[in-house]
Amino acid sequence: MSEPERLSLMARLRNALLDFDAFLDSSLFGLGSRTRRAFSAYAAFTENFNIGGIPRFFVGLVSEAFTLGAIGAVAVLALAIPAFHETSDDWLKRTELAVTFLDRYGNIIGERGVRQNDTVPLEDFPDHLIKATLATEDRRFYEHWGIDISGTLRALVTNARAGGVRQGGSSLSQQLAKNLFLNNERTLERKIKEAFLAIWLEARLTKSQILKLYLDRAYLGGGAYGVDAAARYYFGKSVREVNLAEAAMLAGLFKAPSKYAPHVNLPAARARASTVLDNLVDAGFMTEGQVFGARRNPATPVDRRDDAVPDYYLDYAFGEVKKLVDQLPASVTERIFVVRTGLDPNIQKVSEAAIDQSLREFGRDYKATQGGIVVMEPNGTLRAMVGGRDYGESQFNRATDALRQPGSSFKPFVYTVALMNGFKPSTMVLDAPICLGNWCPQNYGRSYMGSITLATALQHSLNTVAVRLAEKFGRKKIVDLAHQMGIRTPLPISAPLPLGAAEVTLVDMTTAYSVFANGGRSVYPHAVVEMRIGNGDVVWRFDRDAPPPVQIIPTPQLNDINAMLNNVVENGTGRRARLVNTKVAGKTGTTNAYRDAWFMGFTGNYVAGVWFGNDDYASMNKMTGGALPAMTWQKVMAYAHQGIEIKPIPGVTSPLPKLEEAPAPIEVPGLALSQRPVTLSPKSAERLATLERLMKDQESARGQPAAPEPATGKLPQPGAPLPPTKPLRTGAAEGAPRG
């Protein structure tokens, strides 16, 4: 292109851009002019409606109300939309998960979930029960359309005068909506959803259908859903047969079943029933003369004090069932299951009694208020679980949900890593001061042993050696091994990790120690052994459907660590866990400031973990893992190993320990050795006879305990509280977990 042609092209392009700019400017100017004219015209038009004075105030108020109302309606509808997602086409026919649990021998031990019972028609319910329910829960049930506005306002006024919550503002329809679709959280969002769903229910069901659903599906305590189930549980009869006093007690449970359940607090239940009778009279449903007999003769429930239900175990098993149900094939549509568990009811009773007895005898001295225990077979089958001192007082399961520091009971993972990376029990290691930055872990008493073997270091639970091993082989290897062995909680990599500074659960620690007991293979902890549906078909079985185990620890290294852990019990910090004629391996654990005390131990037959502490993390009075935890472990395992063939621990082949006398077994009223349904070989029967004779000898010579105190070497006097002992091997530095 020549130079004149190029200049001509540039001139044309410049002129085109100038034309576009002029067009854009004129268009915007024209748009602005038209907008101003339109706004002026609109302003002139609105001047015709201009008002002043008092009418202007009311018009403005109405306008603001409409504006705010529109915004509020949109917000409420936005909150209600998630609630309507719960209302599928089959919501009325949909059933909740209902499970009947059996122990390992096939005996029923409890139920969990909601078992629907619609077999009693509404017309068969006693008239006084229906009146008592309506008088207490919703007197204007047949007059409102799902939301009782006047009743809600009345409740607000009553509560304001009382300075607290005295009356509930929810209608019966709202309570049913909450029971069917929502939860018990107290939030504005839930109340809005509840109101919309109540109106939705009223539009689709009759009043009688709503009342019937409410009576059938409300939770009334004691694991009973619906008044018929509650009548059978509390009074041993059908709901058709309950009298006025019993009906008043049942109607009083709708408000707070955990607070007014008669098997938990009979005086409170009777006081609440009296309030229900007052409501019947106030509502005009009955006269004072008609309720006089029920006042004079209050309901007497069935005595449930002797019902021993392993609630902590069943809670864990029910959670396991929920997960398994989601994994079942789509062809399995059943929601009612019969589940056989691995629970041994006798070991469970002994475990519960051991925790309670230990806390009653020594809890005050040690300033300990809670404890837990998990017993399982080396393959992961749970035989017993105690998640706290009293399930009635606290349903929080400390065996599965409490995150606590394991202290030195974590050290076997560190030593196993060392063994898997070339070390031997005889390898010499250095016990000497060490500092990582500003953190300087120390052994108890600030004493050091110098050059010692790896086995000796674990026997004395030396902190400096564990830290040096972690520095040499890396903390990530320790974390990886712990997770492979069954620890499911996160283990942050930090300097004090090898001393047990990370938080774990008792069931996870017991699972991990099961790897030591079963030959080094992975463990799938489970309470559920078999699941069946209503027709008896097996839909899940552990030995068929569980993940196959994999080898985690090679056999030579497993044998070495087990021998070292056995040495801890025979000659180290865990001597109080020794059993008669049964080899034991394990490790104690005590955290900094004595907030947690553990003993994790195993034999060839069982693995068990024991923890003691306080829910508020308050320090105990120098309780170490070798004291009360080891003693409690010994009590439970001494019973569990009676009458069975003793299996060896992998890698522990030395002669059995010879104790002069077995520690006294824990006493559980009504639980005799003969109640254990086992078949014995001739050799086991002979051993059992020997043990029985030994127990009889102990009864006559009780008062000569077998194991001396590790700290003093003195034998405790019979029945005397065990004085707090000084730990043999703990880290005294601030922030360092103890041994």
C-alpha cells in the first residue's frame, strides 16, 4: 500500500470514529432530556394527589406497612421453601428406622428408632385421654386452621407476666409438623417452617387424622413413640385400658418426656399429672368431682428399676445401623430390622459395675467424676461399652464422642514405627535432655537413664526417647500408622505428638490396640454382627460383607512390640493390670496436669481400654494410668477370662506370670459365673474348677491384695482408699503429656 493510500485510509477511520462519538453523545443527551421531561410530567401528575395534615400521616403509615409486609412475606416464603422439600408424595406412609437389638446369644437387649403403631383406631382411644391431651396441648384444636393466634397471644402474655416460659404457643398441628418434618432446635427459622407446615397439614388432613397422627407418633420417653407404646411401657396395658389417672400422666409427657417420665422421676410425673387434671377442669371438659378420684389415687407405673439396658452400647450400634442401611442395595426397602450384636451382657454388667465401683471408692480421693471402658475382641467385635457413670444423668458417650489426650498410651505407635524402620528391642537409645525450640520435654523427676535399650525406654515410658524417635523417623510416619491402625480423629503434626498430645476417642484407641492383638491386621470396629429384615432374610453380615483386613504391621516387628508391651505390664507402669495365668500386654497413659488417665491393654482373647477424667477437663488428684485405670481394667478382664480357653498374644511366648494370689474379682449382684452360656473343653473345665476354688479361697482370705503399689512397694490395706501415687515416668515440663 502506497503512502497516499495509507493516509487516506487513516483519515476515513478517524472520521468514522468521530461520527460514532457524536452519535453516542447526542443519544445520551436526548435520553437525559426525555427522562427529565417524563419525570416532570409524573411529578405534575402526582401533585393532583398531594394531601397534607393528618390524612398524610395515615397514608404514609399504610404505604410503609405494605412495603415492609411485602419484604417480610418474601423472606418468610424463602425460609419456608426448605421445609416443603420434606413433604414428598409418600410422607404419610413413610416409616422411620426401627431396630430391635439382640445380644450375641440372641436375647433381646433393647430397641432404637421409631416403630409405627397405627393399629389402634381413634375411636378406641379413651375419651378422657383425648380430653386430657387437648386440654393440655391445644384447647382450641377444632376451632383454628393450624395456627391458634389467640392461644399464641395468650401464651406470650402469660410468659411475660411469669418472666419465663410457662405456656407453649404452638398448636397441636404445629407440634405434629415438628415431629414429622423438623427437629427441636429453638430458632425463628424453625418456627416459621413449623407454621407453614401446620397450615399445609390442615389443608390435606382432617382434624381427626391430625389428632390420630399426633397420638401415634409423639415421643413419650422410655423409647416409646405414641400413647399406645407408652401405655404398655409405663403401665403394662393397652391404651384402650388406661384410666383417668394414667391418661393424665400420659398427657403430661408430651411437654417434656425426659423430665416427667415416671420411671425417671415419679414425683415430677405425678405433679405434672395433677396439672393436667387442673387443665381438664379449667377447659370445661370435666368437673372437679369427675377428677377427684384420679387426684386421690394417682397412677402407679410398672417398676422399671431393674431393667438393665446397655444404652451407651445401643446408641453406638444404632448409629452403625444407620450407616449400614445407607449402604444396602436399593432393592432393600425395609425400615424395620432385627440386629444381632456382639454384646456380651455379662461382661457389659461387670464393666458398668467396675466403672461405678471405682468412682464410688476412689473418685473423691482422686477428684475424678467420669470414666469409660470399651471391650472388644481382636477382630473388632464390641463385647461391652460404657460411655459414662450414669446414662440417666448424661447420654453423652465418652467412649465414642469425647476427644481426650491419650498421653503415653500413644507411645506404642511411635515405637512400632521405630521397629518397622530397622530398630530392635535391644537397640540402644539415648535418654538425655532434649529441646525443640523453646519446648524441652523431661522425664518425671528430671532424671535420665543415659544409654538404654528400646525395650527399657518403653518399660519406663521415657518422654525424651519417644521425642528422639519421632525426630529420627518423622512424625508423619507415626500419624500414618496410627490412622491405619484405627485412629479416625485428625492428628496434627506437632512437637509433643509422640507424647500423646493429639486428641483421640476411647473406641479408636481400643481399635488401634486390637491390631497388636490380632497379628498386625487392620480392624473394623463393629457392634453389628448380623442384620435381618422382617421376613428373616439376612441383608448384612460382618463375616461376609465387612472390608477384608490388611496386614499393617509385619509379623517380626509385631512380635517385638507385643513383647515390649508385655514387659510394661509385668515389670513397668502397668503392673496392676496383671492377670492370673494370662499374659497381658498394654500401656498406661497420663496427661499433663492429670486431666486424663488411661490404660490400654490386651490379651490373646480381648482388648480393652479404660479412661478416667472429668467432663470439664479439671485436673485430678495425681491419678496415673497405672492406678485406677489399670485396676479397673484388671477387674473386668479377670471376669471376662473366666471359663474360656486362653489364647496367646502374638510374639509373647515367655512363661505365664506366677502371682501368689489373684486380685479380688468385682462383685456384681445376681451375676454368677454359671450364667455364662459357654461350652468348655475338658482342659478349660479343669481350669475353671481351679479358678472357682481360688475365688472361694479369696472369700475366706480377702484382704491380701496381689499387686503392690508401683510408687511405694507397699500393699494397700483391705478396703482402704488407694492413695494417689506418683507417676514413674511422666513428662514434668509444662505442656508435656505425662506417661
